[in-house]
Amino acid sequence: MSEFEAQRKEQLYANLAQSLTYLNHNLQTLRANLEVTKQQTTAIQKLTLCHSSLFIGSGNTLGQDHGAEAPQACSKEEL
């Protein structure tokens, strides 16, 4: 193997190592973003259920008051 080929091979390995490091960093960032998205989705689902129960429990559909008491706000534990 010539000196040129050896240097080229070394440079290719260095580039590969750098690319793999960059890829690993991106995968870690993606994993963190997915975890945040999962937490946000869970919170949105709980909030949607809470709002649905408040709407249904109010008895006031389409502006008609059926004499129902005002619904209680959802607790922090429910969210």
C-alpha cells in the first residue's frame, strides 16, 4: 500500500468516525424529542378528557341550560 493510499484510508476512517459521532448525537436528540412528544401527547389526552367531562357534565349543550350545577375544574392530579 502506498503512502497516499494509507493517508487516504486514514482520512476515510476519520471521516467515518466523525459521521458516526454526529449520527449518534442526532439519535440521542431524536430519542429525547420523542420522549417529550410522548409526555405532551399524554398531557393533551388527559386535558381533552377533562374538558370533555366538563362539557358533558355542564348540561349546557348548544346554549341550553338544563339547570346543572357548574362543573368542577380538573385537579392537577387529573392532568
